[in-house]
Amino acid sequence: MSRMITGLLLYGALGWLVGQWLGSSSVGVAVGSVIGLVVAMYASYLKVAAMDDGPLAVDEPGSPVSWSQRMTRVRVREARQSNGG
């Protein structure tokens, strides 16, 4: 979630700056925000996809792992790494 908020704020601010430079700050904010969300979602996808062998990894034959299960695993793995274990 923080990745989404950061992408939205960072690219929204960059869009605002470009919009000020071009004379239309509202369009810049809108375009920057959309780009930020897309980049943040893609970064999240890459992080989760790198966790397993591929984007459609399965726990048991025929049962796909849900997005929330993968994100939970990523968070658990990060917590273990940050705690040294």
C-alpha cells in the first residue's frame, strides 16, 4: 500500500511541476498520478512475481496462489530478513 501512495504522491508532484512549466498544472497532476499508480502497481507485481517461480505459481496442482497470499508471503519474508532470521 505504501508503494501505491508513494507512487501517487511522487509522480503527482512531478506532474504538477511539469504542468506548471507547461501552463496546465491540473492536467500534469492527473497524468502524473496515473503514471505513478501504474508504475507502483507494476513494481508490486514484479516483487511478487520474483518471489515464486513465475506469475502463476501454484501451491498444489491446479490451485493458483492468490495475490493476497503472495503479498502475505512477501511481508513475512521481509520481516524475517529484517529480524535476521
